Amino acid sequence: MSKIDKVVLAYSGGLDTSVIVRWLQDTYGCEVVTFTADIGQGEEVEPARAKAEALGVKEIYIDDLREEFVRDFVFPMFRANTIYEGEYLLGTSIARPLIAKRLIEIANETGADAISHGATGKGNDQVRFELGAYALKPGIQVIAPWREWDLNSREKLMQYCEQHKIPVDFSNKKKKSPYSMDANLLHISYEGGVLEEPWAEAEDDMWRWSVSPEAAPDQPTYITLQFEQGDPVAIDGERMSPATLLEKLNKLGGANGIGRLDIVENRYVGMKSRGCYETPGGTILMKAHRAIESITLDREVAHLKDELMPRYAKLIYNGYWWSPERRMLQAAIDESQAVVNGEVRLKLYKGSVTAVGRRSEDSLFDEKIATFEDDAGAYDQKDAEGFIKLNALRLRIAAGKGRDLI
Amino acid sequence: MSKIDKVVLAYSGGLDTSVIVRWLQDTYGCEVVTFTADIGQGEEVEPARAKAEALGVKEIYIDDLREEFVRDFVFPMFRANTIYEGEYLLGTSIARPLIAKRLIEIANETGADAISHGATGKGNDQVRFELGAYALKPGIQVIAPWREWDLNSREKLMQYCEQHKIPVDFSNKKKKSPYSMDANLLHISYEGGVLEEPWAEAEDDMWRWSVSPEAAPDQPTYITLQFEQGDPVAIDGERMSPATLLEKLNKLGGANGIGRLDIVENRYVGMKSRGCYETPGGTILMKAHRAIESITLDREVAHLKDELMPRYAKLIYNGYWWSPERRMLQAAIDESQAVVNGEVRLKLYKGSVTAVGRRSEDSLFDEKIATFEDDAGAYDQKDAEGFIKLNALRLRIAAGKGRDLI
Amino acid sequence: MSKIDKVVLAYSGGLDTSVIVRWLQDTYGCEVVTFTADIGQGEEVEPARAKAEALGVKEIYIDDLREEFVRDFVFPMFRANTIYEGEYLLGTSIARPLIAKRLIEIANETGADAISHGATGKGNDQVRFELGAYALKPGIQVIAPWREWDLNSREKLMQYCEQHKIPVDFSNKKKKSPYSMDANLLHISYEGGVLEEPWAEAEDDMWRWSVSPEAAPDQPTYITLQFEQGDPVAIDGERMSPATLLEKLNKLGGANGIGRLDIVENRYVGMKSRGCYETPGGTILMKAHRAIESITLDREVAHLKDELMPRYAKLIYNGYWWSPERRMLQAAIDESQAVVNGEVRLKLYKGSVTAVGRRSEDSLFDEKIATFEDDAGAYDQKDAEGFIKLNALRLRIAAGKGRDLI
Amino acid sequence: MSKIDKVVLAYSGGLDTSVIVRWLQDTYGCEVVTFTADIGQGEEVEPARAKAEALGVKEIYIDDLREEFVRDFVFPMFRANTIYEGEYLLGTSIARPLIAKRLIEIANETGADAISHGATGKGNDQVRFELGAYALKPGIQVIAPWREWDLNSREKLMQYCEQHKIPVDFSNKKKKSPYSMDANLLHISYEGGVLEEPWAEAEDDMWRWSVSPEAAPDQPTYITLQFEQGDPVAIDGERMSPATLLEKLNKLGGANGIGRLDIVENRYVGMKSRGCYETPGGTILMKAHRAIESITLDREVAHLKDELMPRYAKLIYNGYWWSPERRMLQAAIDESQAVVNGEVRLKLYKGSVTAVGRRSEDSLFDEKIATFEDDAGAYDQKDAEGFIKLNALRLRIAAGKGRDLI
């Protein structure tokens, strides 16, 4: 065990991380700095201050990171239409590099030699926190209590609290949930409990951010989303900051039963896990971004983006946001977005979101050429013959030499 | 103009292709063989016989290709979770190689030296028909009347009919639609008309295969879809042939408002075009196939499939089904599907389809390892430290040498 | 045939393009502007002026584009270690977009409504010229005489010269070669003649830029190449301009028999063709660039570059330099090169080039970690166990459930 | 420490693995089964029997795996033109999965519960052995002494031998080398010693399998290599078994100074390392395989192979031969090779290998079309216009709407 003088802990104010504060103090004999961030999880962060003080913490950081989170992490990711394994919008994954960055910044400010977090040894989050920390400060030490201690059940944790007189508020509603949950402005996730059986349907009272499609209004809601350089900037003509906009989309989506997801995914640590997610605003944003790209992006650029996307998604999922390969891909993605400007009109209705209209000053849709009517010579249909003939040439030569394709 | 003795025409029995029969006879002085296929477009094909006879056609082919279409084209494509440009399920694209194949088979049987079709010079279908034809019979000649003649409006076509006494039934409902449509067992498509303005919402009475989500039942429908080697084989325990199964899924999806799509896509010939699609069964199948793969496929295989998919989709969209590169990709895709067996439970409700359960004898989901509860040592959390440390090593070395990632 | 008033012709001063000048004047009744560029082909370009004047050309452009060619085209391409089909260094392909750009610039300056070139209808160069021209000036017209006229043999061309009294110097050495050749600062190519039989070995007297390996010096030559941000800037400590440096590498490589290549390649227009190439400097540069990257690039960046490269190469080969997808890829490639600084020591000997040393201030090679000797704790070998265990987890779960891999 | 009764050790008969035998017996109190394979490393394997017996080993396996190695591992890998990081032919990597497979087979036969190997904790080989073992027998235990013990220098090893009276022959020439070496039929590798400084040139007396280019014959050697379904089957018309053929190519290449390589590569465990390699036969085979593919493969298949190759190479390098993703890629690669038949004529001369001729019954090279001479209408040059026009359409539309590409 290395000698550690001061450690910065990602602190939620909940049971687990409160135990970690004391455990770090006791086990490492070190000072603990707590860091609590508002990234839109929907809970007050200020109460964490008193709890940390009660645990004897002297350096307490409480930050509102909502705008930075959406502007510098969520929106850049959505520029790539990023989806992991065809389904997952990476709501948890994308928040981790921001936390890692702040942990390291605070370690630098406070002269800490280690960071710590409350993620388990089975999950992806430990990887994301730690890869980020190592990439930004290679000499940092990492303490992952869940990999070290033997407090591997809620009972043992509570016993530890009693023994160490940790003044945690156990009435916390979230903690009583049978699910392991994580939330931020992009999504809320559920794991564990009955979800550990992939055949079992999620219970309807599990979902927190959205009404069920069945309970959504019987009338569709229409909105218009405006984009500039690939990022959304206004809803129905009203410009908003990134976090405000995403929050508004969450409300709109949630009210219309949009964004529920139930999947089995592949973790970086090698196992499959069942997760349920609510990503109301993100689901709307994804549809809208594809729609505005559909009229503004060149075809080959769009296809190249589609081919690079799974790799970019995997990289974020696995925790490599702070990596040179992510920067390299981001450079390509961002280069493509300068022309992604315009408006998308969307219909939200009982769980589904449909793009019903799109327009842009940068549109490449050319009515004169695309029309089924007379195009006044804008397109010479005879060109198609040569196009097809030369594209077929290699196939004809092969067939002429006896190659059989059936 | 080459000397042509006999040409096989893809004949629908409608106005356009009836005009083409006569135009081919007149322009090339050749015999016309008609080929009409039932691929599930929802119209009787047998009436085409009388129409062809009335036009003086002596060799008339009318085939029911529905099972072959679904078994050998639709299902293999769905094994790859194939989506073009993030949205389009390739309903039109996948039918073309089958038509091309039959045209060539009939050309071989009848000793024809050319094929012909009614696709325009602006679209993808001409490319798909002709690439397929050239790949399967390199010496075949192709006549694409729309690229040659000047009958470029409905009025001129009807005038031609009158002049040439072509006995076409102009009361055909489909022909009166303001949209250009195409249908088969996988989908129905709409182009043209008001859709040529990408900002205009599609009119609600355009859609033919599905009720609107608003009009769908207020109660969800649950079904269980069973897969063997990546293909669906049964609904709710009842085994069905491929075409029967897809037809049943279409009914289920259509009744629940599922599978409507409104996009702007990039054509192979270089322009953008607006298209609306109804793919009720395909939309359900896509969701279900991803769900059964989620528990049966190895992670790296799943990711490799996701990275190859856009290229495979593009290749089918562009008309290269009959190509060695498609065979090469198909070999990889099919290799992955032997283990894709099991059942998916789906909820259909007002436009959306959700996988709510999945199970399989071949499941790789391991409850003992994935659990949040005590796993009795199935997974050693301490392994995670080394895993992270070595994955971080290159980043730490770089950071230690001053590389900055922020 | 469109009405054309003025056309800019890519003019070499040789027989073919001299005939084209007169043919354009006669056929289109238009004014011809000639454009002759020195891109390092090794022939004087100034004589083209008198020839053009003799043909009645009033606007004559003669440009030295060597530095621009190497700086803005060759070097950016080499940043990606670009090789087409595993062998070809794209010497011809990379010169075409520069010519296309100048043709369009001159068309804009002179108010021309068309461009013209002397490339045949079977090759890639027509595509590269014309795609570039259309991308930079969409309304430009293109005249490709070889696709239009019937002067399809040398005899007919010479007959045309006599009839039209074209004062071309037929003693031009290059024209007497049995090969079709193309040269610029990056390479010289040979096609046609005996090479049309892929089994026939190229004759030794065909090669012009390099001695045969057999005739090269019996002593190796060592050089040190210095890189800054991925581009070479100095040889043996002497800084040089891009064109000077590449010319120097050509001399060094040529003298040591380096850079000969004999391949069959796949043209964009659908046929295979045999080509022989001499790329002495480029072959050295490729080896050196990989070597300096080997110590300065992050592993995942290097692998991503390797996976993107074939697509980037294909895009350049096919003529899409002036395209948004090339810009997108270039943005990613260039992002990776900021750290590609340092020196590579190379051994040139009888046809082969070997990197024998590499060093850099930006090196990521860490002797303390890589050593076989005691590393004083820089690397903890025990981390490897967890790394392997978790990487193996998915395979173990699968095997445990009976999946068989043999 | 788990209870282990019997362990199968990959045993070379050298100092390190002899120490491991005793160390395993002492540390784990278990029976050791030795496995020694001839994979063409160029040393007798039979002497390992006496050494193992002297160490008290009762179950001794000595196998000649040369044919299996080349037929089932080397040749399948070469079908993909596999190169890691643009340079390395994977000589060490490809031997490991075979060893892993035999270790597990022997563990099954002898009822052993563990395997062991002599690879260090810093390298790739531990990963390759162990991933293979876990993938083939998920419950197997792995003992990696170099990660456990403290015998981390040659001195400590020899001291251990003395203390434990291990009768090893220390005069073994290979062991006195300052380099860490590994050899098999595909290559010999060198690491460590002066190579740990990437700027230092490898000493000339390090190389063992090839003469220096300087010392190679002054006359070139010509050979003809015949391929069937992508694999070489004969040299100069003489059919040979896979191992015999590769051995013969090694002799031919070595005698002509072919196949030396000096690189810095990126290990899977996260560090860069310098390695020198001699792969005489493999270097010839790579060139020849590309040449035979150049006339027999379809263009798009060739390009797809090139794009998949870096991923396939990485996968083998990292130790995932025994994985479902390797099988998936292999299925695609093998599908492409049925037509890769024919002959390549090669020139070997002082370090370089050149393909000077290639011919095949399956050639797609079409002289009639490719010719610069009159092609009698085999190719219609006018088709090129439409081909270019439609390929340019998206670029023209964009430029027409003001998109700027310069």
C-alpha cells in the first residue's frame, strides 16, 4: 500500500461514498477532499457540504458543471450520431470523463496525491474514471475501495456506518430503490434487481423521467429544433444555453413517453449486463441531428461518419474520451459539422419521435434535380448509362471469365 | 442501336410498362417476353397475363417469388442489422437483385439477348437492375426506355397509348396516387408529389400499410419472436415459412402504427431525395434481431458486425448484391449467426416496438458474474486493477512525457 | 454540342496536346488558352510557349508548381503513409488535383467556359481532372478529345498534324518510347507496350530514374532525415524546401536502385492494368515516415491511421482529392502529426531502404519500462494477470457455455 | 494460491524453462508435464527429453508441429496479406496459438489442471498463451512464473540452478547471445541488448538467418511460386508440403539477404519496444501473394481485404487467434481466396524481392480492354463521360450551392 497524504473523492453525499470518506481516513490515514458535481442528476448537491463537514472533511468542492457537461461532452458526442451497440446513447459513459477531469484539477489545486471513487470492480465506470485520471496526471494514485474492502453488501456498509458513527441520511429515496441508478442531464439508468434476469420485463414503476407511452398525451406535440454547426441552439425559435436546451428536451420527451430503452450490453470488463435507460432529450436530439445532416451533409461524408461511429462510440463507452485517438476522430467529426445548420420539425407522440420536416440555408437537396417532373435539363438521364456500364465493368469482365455469383 | 431480337421486360401490368412493351416492339422490332413477379406488393399478378397477351406478347412469365424473396434476400440482409444512412431498411433495394436474377434466368431460357425495365434514369433502381444483369450475364444488352425515349410525362404516355391502342386499365388506383410508390413484402415506399419539399410533412392519407400511431389500439400487443441461426422462424411459438412470417409481422406492425419513416437519403446517382417508407414487419424484426444478438453474440463479433454494416448496407443500396464483395461480407456475417438462437419478447404500442425480454440456450449472459449481489468469487474484482493499469499505460507514458489531452 | 467560347487546355507541348489545340480550335471554333506546368517532370516547360504561339494561342500560362505540389499535395498524402493496393505510392494520382485546380483558376482568370485535357477515356486521369474541375467550378464544361474524336492511333495523329500544318517537334525523345509515361517530382510511370502482358518482365532499359540494384554502388549510403509535424524538413541536417528535399531524395534513391515497382492495379473505370513505377524519393520517405511515427505516435492513433489509410488512398487514386470526405480524413490525419518530430537514420543499398535508427524529443519509447533488465518498478508485472484475465473473460464465459473455437 | 496437482509447461530445454520445472515442483508441489515442440526453430527438440527426465518429469511430450504450424496458421494468415503496423509479419505472434492449443490438448490428455510458460510479464507472449488457453479451456489455471517469482536476473536464475542442482547445459550458444531471441519456421526475432536504444543500428553479427545484402550474390535469383486457393504449393514447378515450401523459401531468401526488419512496435501491454526480425521466406511469400491476387481478385474484394487487414493483424498480434471475431474475419478472407490460383515469377536480389511476372487461369486482367492500342470496341470510351458526370454530381451540387473545397 502506497503512502497517501491526501485524496480527492468523487462524493455524492449518499451512503456509499460517505462510508468511503471514513474508510479512506481510517485505512490510509489521509486527508480526504470531497468533490460533488451537479451534472443534472436531479438532486440537490449543496447538502453534500454539511455531510462532508460532519465527516471531518476540510476541503469541499461543489460545482455546477451542467453547462460544461452538455457543451463540451454531450454535444460533441452527438455530432457523431453516437450509439453503442445499435441502441445505447452513452448517457453514463459521457459524464465520466468530466468527473475525471475535475478530480485531477482538484488534485492539482489541493496537492493531493490520489483520487478515489465509488464505482465497483465489475463495471465500466471504474475504468472510465481511472483511464481519464491516468491520462491527465500519469503519477496520480487511484484508490478504488470496492476493489479493496470487504464491505460488499448493504448490510456491511450500514454496520460500518454505525460502528464509525457516520451521520448519513438513510431515508434517501434513491437508495431504497431496488435498482442501481445513475443520472445526469442526458439520462437516468437502472441496473440490478429484477433486471438481472434478461427475460423479465422491467416494472413500470421503475421508470422515473418519462411517463409510459400509454400515459402520454393523446395529441402529438410538434417542435422545431434549430442547429448551428451540428449543435442544437434553439427550440421553437427560442435560443437557449446547452444545458437549458437539453433540460427542455428532456421535459418534452419525458412528457411524451420518449426515450425508454431496455437492452443487454457488453461491458468493457468482459461481461454482458442488462440495463434500462431513459434518455428523452437525447433520443429527440439524435433523430433531429440525423435529419438536419440528411440535407446538409455530403453523401460520402455521411457514410464515412457512419462507418467511424461504432468505433467512436466504443471508445467513449470504454473510457477513452481523454485519448489521442478520440481527439483524432473528433477532429474528423467536427470538420464535417460546419455546414450542419438549419431546422428540423419533429413530432413527439406516445414514445416515438419522427422528423417530419427539415430545412437549411446549407441544404444540398436540389429540387430541380430530384424532381419526378420535368427538370428542364438539370440532370441528363443518359449519363446514367455510362455510370452503370463502367461500374459494372469489373463484374462483366469477371462473369465473362466464368466467375459465378449465384 | 444494337440489333435486338428478343427482350425480357420486367412487367407490372401497369401503364408505364405496358407502354414499354409496345415501344420496344416498335422501336427495336423485337419480340418482348414479359416477366411479372409476386414479391408481396399486394396486387394480383395474374391480370398481367391478359394485358400482356393483348399486347401481342407470346412468352409470359408470372412467378410467385415471395418465399425466395424473404428467405434468400430479406433474411440474409437482416442478419447484419442492415440500415442505410442510419434510418432506411432497404425495402426497395433488396428486391431488385431477385428481379435481376429472374430476368437473366428467363433471358437464358428464352434465348433473349436483352432485358428491359421501367426504372427512370434518375434513380437507384436502374443501377440495381443493370448491375445485377451485367454481373450474371456479361453479354446481356440492357434497354432502359426512360433514358431513351421522350415520353417524359404522364400525358405523353397516355397519348402514346391512344395512338397505339394499348388496352391498359387506367382506373388502376395506384396510378392515380400523387406519389411514386413501390411495394413488396418488406415495405412500401412513397416519393414525389408534396414530398419533394423536405420541409413539408407527409399527408396522413398517404400511408397505406399502417394505421397512424394515434389511431392504433390503446392497449399494447405483446409477441414472442423465435430465432434460429439469425433468422426468425416462429411467432408466439407458431412456426411459419419466411414469407408467411414477414406478412404476419407486417400485419401486427401495421395495426400498431409501427414502421413509418420519413427521410432524405443520398442516391447512388448523386442526388438527395425525400422518401417515406412503411416497413412494419421489418422494423419489428430489426429490433428483435438486435435483442437476440445482444445475449448470444460475442462482444467483439457484435462490434465487428456494427462496423461492417454501413458498408454492407451501402453495397446493397447501390445495387451490388450480386458481387464478390457482398459474398465476402455475407460469409463473415453468416459465420456469426450460428449461435443466434432463442426468443425475444416484444411490446408493440402506438408506433414503437420495444424488446422487453430475451432468452436463449446460447445466451452468454452470465447471471453469476453480472450480479450486483455477492457472486461467490465468479469474478475477481482485483483483476480490474491490472486491466486498467495496462490499458492506461500508453496514456500514462505519453502524459509523463508532456503530451496534453485537454 | 454546347457552345464554347474559350477553353483552357492542360498543354504539355508534345504531339498529342498540340493536336488537341488545333482540334479544339477547329471543332469548337473557340479560343484555346494553354496551361503548362513544371511539376518536376524533368523536361523544360518554356519551349511550350513557342509551340503554343505557333498554334495561334494568345493566352499562355507556364507555371512552376514544384514547391506547391510537394508542400500541399505530396507531403500531406505521405502523412497518412498512403499506399494504394499495398504497393502503389500514387505518384500520378496526386499530381492531378493540382493541375485541375490551376485549370479552374485560369478559367476564372481568362473567362473561359471550358477546360480540356489529353487523357484517354480508359484511364483514371480523365476522372481525376474532371472530378476536380467539377468540384471547384460546377458550371465548367469539359472537353475530353480522346473520348470524342477518332484519331485513335499515332498514325492518325501525325496525319492530322500534316493536314493541319501543326509545327510539332516529332523528335521528342519521350514520344518515341514504346511506353506511355508520366512523370513529376514524385515518380515516373510506364504503361503499355510489352507491359500489357503481365507475365513479361519489364525490360531493363525502360527504367529512367534509377540505376538497377545490380548497378548500384557496392557500399551503402547512410542518410538522416529530419521531420517536423510529419513532414521532412532536412537531410543530414541541411534544411531544404519541400521540392528541393524530394528532388534530393530522388537522386539518392535513384543512385541506389531504390523505388522500382512493377504491379497490376485496379483502375477506377473498372479494368486491371499493368504499370511500372519509379518512386525513389517517395520510397525512402515512406520508410522514414513510418519509422519516425513508430516512436512518436500513440498506438491507437497509429492503428486508426492504418485502418483509415486504404480508404484515403482509394479516394486519392479515384480522383476525390477535392472532396469533403478527403478534407474530413485529412483533418484526422493532420491532427495526429503535431508530435511527429525527430530524426530517422536510413541505410540505402542496392534497391532497399532500411531504417536503422530513430530518435525524437517527442519519443514515447520508454527505456525504463521496455528494458529486459531490472526496471526498478517502472512496470508492475503483476498487472498483466488482471489485464489478461479480464480480456479473456468473454472468451471464458463463452467456452464455459460450450462455444467451440477449434 | 490455488491448489494445483499437475501442470503442463511449454518447455524449451533451456535454462529458463528448466528452472521453471523445478520451481513449479517446489512452489506448487505439483507434477510437471513438459511439452516441447518443433515449429522450425532450428534446434533439436529431442535433447529436451533427457533434460526433462533429469528434472524428474514423467510425462514428456515432444511434437513435430512444423506442418500444422505452416498449414493451419502461417498460410491462413498470409491469405490476408497480414502486416502489423505496416512492417511486422507477425512471426512470433502466429506461433503462440498453436502452442496454446497443444498445451490445452495435453492438459486434457494428462488431466492437468494448469498450464505454465516462460514468457515475461512485460511482453505479448504471456497474453497470447493465456488468452488461447482460457478460450479453449475456461477452467484452466495459468502459472506465469516470471510474474510471480523474484528470479528476475540471469544471476539469480543460475544461483537457483546451483542450489537446486539443475543439470542444465549452460554452454547453449543461444543463451549467450546478448539478445532475447525467438525462432520458428516463419522468422527469428531479436530484442534487448543494444536494441533497447532505438537510435543504435543493429550489429551486423546479430543476424542469423540471412546474409547481409552486401554479402549476397551479385547475380539475381529468379523463382516461380505457384498458388492454389491463396496458398503456395510449388516452387519452380516442384510441389512441396507447406513446411517444406516455407523452409525452401527461407533458404532462398536468406541467401539473397531478404527479410531483415528493424522496427519499434507497440505492444498490447502498452509499451513500445524495439525488435529486429528475419523473415526471409515470409517476405517473399507476401510479395508473391499480393502479386497473384493482383490479377485474380476483384477490385472491391481486394480493397475490402486491405481495409480489414490491419484489424486482423492487430487481433493476431494481441493474441486473439482463438476467438470468434478471428473466425468471422477468416471466413471472409477465405471466401475470397478460391480464385487466387496461378503463378508469380520473382526476382530475388541483395535484399529485395520483386514480382516481375504473374499469370493465372483465373486472371481478370483483360488485355483486350486494357490495351493502349485499338481495342475493337471492347470498351466504349464514351461511357466514361456519364460515369464521371454522375460521380461528380454531388460535388457539383455542393459547389453550386457555395461549398468551398480549397
